[in-house]
Amino acid sequence: MFRGSWVALITPMTDAGDIDNVSLARLVEFHLQNGTQGLVIMGTTGEAATISFKEQLDVIARVCTQVNGRIPVIAGNGANSTAEAVERTQMLSQLPIDGFLTVTPFYNKPMQKGMILHFNAVASATDKPVLLYNVPGRTGVDLLPETVAELANTANIVGIKEATGSMPRLVELKQFCPDDFMLLSGDDASACEFMLQGGHGVISVTSNVAPKAMAQLCHSALINERRQAEQIDGTLQALHHDLFIEANPIPTKWALRRMGLITSDFMRLPLTQLEPIHGTVIEQALTQAGIQL
């Protein structure tokens, strides 16, 4: 199930700061029509940190209803408190989702032993598949390959979103983990090479604005068509970088509003809207990717 092009979906909001369910439905349909192979709801890009859990449950339920089993839907369930992560997992398990994306506990910097105990507790709270999520640049802690290999022995821990962008890290994960353990990139800029070297897919920010191209890139890379994959990736490299010109998902929301897919690029504080000086840069990246504005 966890292969190919997955989108780390943004959460559209109105100018008043409420969840924009009309735009949400439009975005989901956009992905259903353009080859996205799975949706990740309420992750970092979905602004889960500033959205109440009640709102998160409503958004995830709406998406599941609309998708109706056509592609998998997984939900972010992470917290830096193990008890809270377990509670979230138990409540989310009541929804018709297909699995979880569980980020490493952030801010409090646990040791590797603490992360093993944390992830095993979360996995024990559900019978649904769990993807680990390692993003040291945001969390302040690095889930090492040896630790991942130990966690891979837990029955329903089935893979990892690895966002370091390191190819040597991929080599280590392949060496230490079982062959059926899913290795997904969490770094758009290096995702093409990640898949060409044996990764299974990507959970992508770029897919928010260029789902068809990302799906084509993943297809080519996964069948080891290097020339075709690199050609597609070349048109997307500016997006891979410029969608992080400010904190994610600030540029992505701006781009989606510019594309007419959402009505507002509002974000709840402490995130703010894109600085005007960066708009031209993102427009150029969209044009380079063949996206008409």
C-alpha cells in the first residue's frame, strides 16, 4: 500500500481562520484525478500543531468519506507525550483510515531507548499500520537506522518516512531493515534519487501543487527508468526548493491560492502569510513545472 506518490496535504482555511471544507473537498478531488496514490492528513504540512484535535477528527472523517476507499488515507497521530500519542491513536482508529504517520517525539529529545518505547506504545494502541516519521530538522531528535531496524520487528510498524535527504542513511536502512519494510522519502529535493536507489515512494509537499508530475516521477523511478525520472524531476527542482523558501506550508498555501484551488492562504499563528517579495520566485517555479496560472 505505501508505495509511490503520497501527498502531505495542506489544510485549507478561510480568512477568518476556520477550516474551509469546500476547498478541502476540491483539493481531495484534485488528487484523485491526478494520480496521487495516497493522502497524509494532519501532518506537519497540514498544520496539525495549530488545529484542535476535534477539528482534526472532523477533517479526517470528511476526507475518508469523500475518498471512499479509492486511495489510502493515513493520519498524523504524533505527540511529544507518549500518553497523548496513544490517546490520539485510539481515537483516530475509530475512523476508516488506512494507517498512521507517527513523528518522533519532538522538543524533549528522548534517547533512542525512549523512542523505541514510545513507538511500541503507539503501535500497541492500534491494529492499523504505522509509519515512523524521522525529521530531525524539525523535531531535534534523529531516529537512527539501528533503532528503526529494532522497531521493524513490531508487527504493525511497516515503514518509515525518512526526511533527512541522506542517501547514506537510505543505504543503512536497506541494510538493517527487512525487505518488506517500506522506505519513503520525506525530502522532495532528493526523492527521485531515493527511489532510484531502492526507496519505495515519497510523502511529498510538492505533490500539493504538482500531483500528476510527482506521480509520473515516482512511476519512472520505481521501475528504474532513470533518464525519464531525472527529466521530470528537473522540471520540479525549483518547486522542491522554493516551496520551503519560508516555513512549510506557507509557500504551498500561497501557490495553491494562486492556482485557484483554495480561496485563502490563511494560516493560524505563529505561522504567517507569505512575504510579497517571495511571490515572484514561487510563480517562476510553478511556471518551470508547467503549471499554468
